[in-house]
Amino acid sequence: MTTESTGASYASAGVDIEAGDRAVELMKEWVKKARRPEVLGGIGGFAGLFDASALKRYERPLLASATDGVGTKVDLARKLGVYDTIGHDLVGMVVDDIVVCGAEPLFMTDYICVGKVHPERVAAIVKGIAEGCVLAGCALVGGETAEHPGLLGEDDFDVAGAGTGVVEADQVLGADRIRKGDAVIAMASSGLHSNGYSLVRHVLLDRAGMALEQHVDELGRTLGEELLEPTRIYSLDCLALIRTAETHAFSHVTGGGLANNLARVVPDGLHAVVDRSTWTPPPVFDLVGRAGRVERLELEKTLNMGVGMIAVVPQESVEAALTLLADRGVDSWVAGEITDRGDRTTGAELVGDHAA
């Protein structure tokens, strides 16, 4: 008796190289849109090239870097079959960390991990990343798409990215610039952004049994449309603010909530007091709280509650800052101030109740 044997191959193990090549071809047009003059070459090489001679105009250039992902929000994109917005979230999570120190984001790279390469889906994800880079003023210089059969289901995917920016050494923003009496300016978020989705999914989908396709009157759209609302990208707004008005610090409100993230830039001896009555969180935050009977403090340490970025400025810069942000279409307001810490153990706190 004879047995016919067939040699194993990469394809038989579940990796489709041709599909990967097709995905690269589809994404090229979008990557071209996310360029800066300093970028050399195109995608397809082993590394992205950025002409660092452009940094000669700096006296002492400091490079700032950040990396992040989108978390479990990608599961909602998969369930809804919407792949071209999740890239905005990725870019926002990275570049808005970079700009906090006053750095201009220069370029990003991405990493997309999939169970099976569906070229159109991968290209749609890259399209969103490229569009996000355009909104951030940075370039997408390269990335990697990895196929992991056996570890991920055929429709599963995850995304991550890393970015690099530059700031003049004597213009770095942060805690050392903050002074007593400074104003805390809040910039509105576009919604949940990309944090707290493990709680949101558990509350709305698992406990409340809501459907992503369900129209929710208080949201004015379907639940899925609300939950996939892209993260607002503030980098160009923050850079414009630095150029227009004296600015002491920024705080990107992500995982951990407003108070915890703001505390990261408040120096020892000082304290940030933020008044909840200065704004009304968008309806989605109340929906999560009610559906899961989530206590307010739990919501506030998990979600952004309607504030995606904070600027700390001297009082004499408040009017110019608010005018600049309004002109750029960013809803902003004075939400608090910097005071003495006294016997407080934390660097920031929320007081009062939200406006009705």
C-alpha cells in the first residue's frame, strides 16, 4: 500500500502571500496622501525614510515618541464591518500623546495583525490611518501587515502604531511651567474616543443586551454609529494654540479619565480643580452609566466624560486661547484652575455636578 504525500507550504499553513501583496497595492494610493516633504521613497521598502536635515532649523531638537493601539474598539469595527474609521482612532491615540510636550508629530508607522488577509479590509484600515495622519499633519512612512492563522479567527484583527515628533528643547511643555492661578481649558471630545471599551461593551452589549444596529433616540443614531465615532485628533489645534498664546501644558485625556491624566502634568505643591458644572457630557456617557448602574467615580476614572484634551494656560492667555480654538472648530471652555495643593494627596480633582 502506498500513501501519496504532499509537502507543506506557507499557504497550507494559512498564510496567503499573494493576498498580502494585493493589500499593499490597494493601500498605496492612501499612503501617498499622508506624506510630508521630508519623506523619501514610498511603501514597499524595509524601512521608511525621513530626511532629518529638516531638523537643522532647531537649536536643540528633541525627538518625542509614542506608541499605542485602539483596544477592544476594533471588535466593534469587525462586527459592523466598518474598517475605515479605526485608523483615525489609532493616529489620535499616538499623535495627541506626542503633542502634549509641545512636539510636532512628524511621522508614524503602523502594525496590522489579522487572522486572514482580506486585501480590501486591510486597505480600508490603512485608508483610515492615512486620513488620520493628514488630520494630524504627519506622514505615514510605513508599516507591517502580519497574518496569524491559528491565533486569530479569519475576521479578527488588531492595530497598533508608533509615532515620532520634534520639539525645541527650551520649548518643552509640562509641569515645570505650570503656575498657581493658571486656567484649565477643556477641549470637547468627539465621544468615547478609544478608551474604556471593555466596560462599554460589557455594559451595553452584554448586560443591557443592546444591538449595534439599534437606533437610540437620545444618541440620534444607531448604537454602532455612536460607538465607532472616531477619536478627535487635536495635534494641529494644540500646535496652533502654542503659536498663538502662551501655553504651559497639555493633558491628553485617555485611559484613567480626566483627573488622573491631568494630575500627570501638575507639579508637586500645586493642584488642579476642575468644575463639572462647566459642561454637560454627551448622552453616550449617561447611557453607559444608567445601563450598567456604573457609579460616577467609576465612569470618570474610565471614560473621558466629554473632554479629550486639556490645556493649562496663564489667565492672560485665556481669551486668545478660546478664540483660537473656536476659530478652528474646537468647542472649548474654562473648566477650572490651578491652586495650592494644601493637604490634598492627588494632583487634580473634579468638583461639583455636571450641568443639566
